[in-house]
Amino acid sequence: MSSSHLISRERLAQLNQLQDRPAWLQLSGHLMVIGVAGVLWRQPELPWLLRLVCLVLSGVALATCFSGLHECCHRTAFRSKATNDRVAWLMGLLSFYNATFYRRYHQWHHRFTHQPGLDPELDDPVPTTLMSYALEISGINWWIGKVRGYQRLLFGDLSQLPYLSPELIPQVRRSVRLQFAVYAIALAASLWQANGFLFWSWLLPLALGQPFLRVFLLAEHSGCSFSADGLANTRTTLTVAPVRWLMWNMPFHAEHHLYPSLPFHALALAHLELAPQLRHLDRGYLAVHRQLLQRLPSLAPTA
């Protein structure tokens, strides 16, 4: 369904204004949470409960770097295309995504949102049993998918991916190789200095933060219509301010899909105009996942 009539052209022009200041504040705050919480959790003199909270907080902030990657891949966070691309790559590095590949993959997702056989997000198995749901939320499926995905990006045949043209494939491979060169340097530094930085300050927190991100992302389209209707194929979840902040306002997901050109800081304002027309508008992730658990067998695409 066309979204052209939902928000007036004049109002949309106002909301579409790109601003650097919100993006820099968001990015610096996000990275500060990772750094401060990451340092505190490794202070043995602090109470163990505080250290545990800092460990989880650092992990959630690392995992939700995906949201910064996502926003910058749309090139709507900053005014400069180059700044968006560089920040996207950094946030992808931290959250174990590759921005060069993800931008093209995600463009296809927006083009064919939640349409079986077309949306690449539906290539991943949809949980339809309690066991598969638990594996999905745990992040195990994500880690396995990352290993397989990066093997393909580095060494496999990419010619069958419809969102990667032949001239883009070398660019993607170079980007992935550079990313893994950074990981190799981090590993070498961890081993050389025997400080275990890569595991204790990156992989372990990321593993603990990943289930939170899975909860957030699974709510975006699961249980929604397998159609091209933007009002019905995507869910907006009303949640607490810290989650909205860490997710760069991605819980306003229907608004984002209806108007992908909107910067993250304008989505809450767009929500005020779009909310009455959304088919899937839920209060809180617990409510969403209660619904999904009741409907697990029906979540899989029918075609």
C-alpha cells in the first residue's frame, strides 16, 4: 500500500530534514555506554552485582550497534553520505555485521518487506516451535548464521544474490576482508598482551547482549501480514525510553518502513500521525512475544 497519503507533503518535508547534531549525540552516547560499562565490569574491586550489570549493559550496547549500522546504511543519520558510510562500517564492525553487504541486503528487504520468496530476511528459518524460538532468542542461530554468512562472503559464490550486482561483489569482499583484518589485529593484541580483550571486552558481552537484540528484532515483522501492505506487514512496539534510545528509535518500525527516508530522530513525531492507521501497534516487547508464543506454528511463510 502506498504511504503517500498518510503524511502531508509539507509535513514530510519537515520531518525529512537531516541533522548532524542528533546523530553525533546518539553515536557518542552509544559508544560511551559501551566504553564506560565495559571498563567498569572489569574492575575486580567493584561489587560483583554491579560488574554483572555493567557487563550486560556493555553487551546490549554492543549488540544494538546494529541499530546505528541500520540507520547509517539508510544514510539518514548524518547529512554527509561519507560520514554515514564510515559510521555504518564502524557500527557493523562492533556488532559483527558488514555494512557494505548489509546496505544492499537491507535495500532488498525494504523493497519486498515480509513477502515470501522475495524478502531476504525470510531466508532465515522462522521459529515455529518452542525449541526453535528458544534457539532464536538465545542468539545461537545468529552466531551460526554469521559464521556461515562470512564464509560465503569471503570465499563463496555470491552471483546468485539478486541484491548484489557483479560490479558490487569485489567491493563487498574487500570490505569484509578489511573487517576481518581488524578482528585479526584485535586477536593478536589480546594474545600478545595476554589481556584477553577480544573475549572479555567484546565477544562475551556481545554474546550476552545478543538475546536482547533478538527479542527486539523478532518483533518487527513476526506475526504480521505476508503482503506488500506497509500498514500490515510491520509492527511498531511502544517501549521504554532507554530501549528506544539504544535502538536508535527502531521500535517505531512501521513508521520507518512506511517512510524509510525519515531520520531516526523524526520517527517519534511521525508516529503521532501514523499510529491510528497501523495494524500492528503493541505496548511492550513482553506483550508482543506472548502473542508470538501463542501463534508459533502460524509464523512461517505460507508461500
